[in-house]
Amino acid sequence: MSATVPAPRTDTGKRYVGRVGQKELYRVTEAMRLLSLSRSVVYNQIRTGRLRSVKEGSTRLIPADAIADYIALLEAEAEASR
């Protein structure tokens, strides 16, 4: 799986990661690849509330919109630090 450039969503104004038809939930390993982050960093971001996730049984999943929100958060923090 390769990461693609986030594109604007027409329905909410939020951004999403992936192509049209991509899945809505990503396993942690897939989110790691999309965000170019290590496993420990992803779990740290989840623990601190910066990256939302859900659980289905024992599987931790990250919604596509949570990935987009996290990217927007990083962009806002970068802009604020300028």
C-alpha cells in the first residue's frame, strides 16, 4: 500500500488520505506507513489523544478521517510555530 496526497472532501471540508474507494479504517501498521511514523510514535499519539482510534475486538483501528485530522493538526502546529 502506498500513501497518496490528501485531497479535500466535498462533504465535510475535512481532508482524507487515500484514493476514492479506499477503506475507512486502517490497522496500526497501515497508518504507520501512511504517516511515515514508527509503531511506538503512533501508539504514543493515540495514548495522548492526538490520533483517534477505535477497537473492534482486540484490533485497534484508525479511521481515515482521524488520519486526516492528525495531518491537519500537524499542519496547524507547523503554521503556528512560524
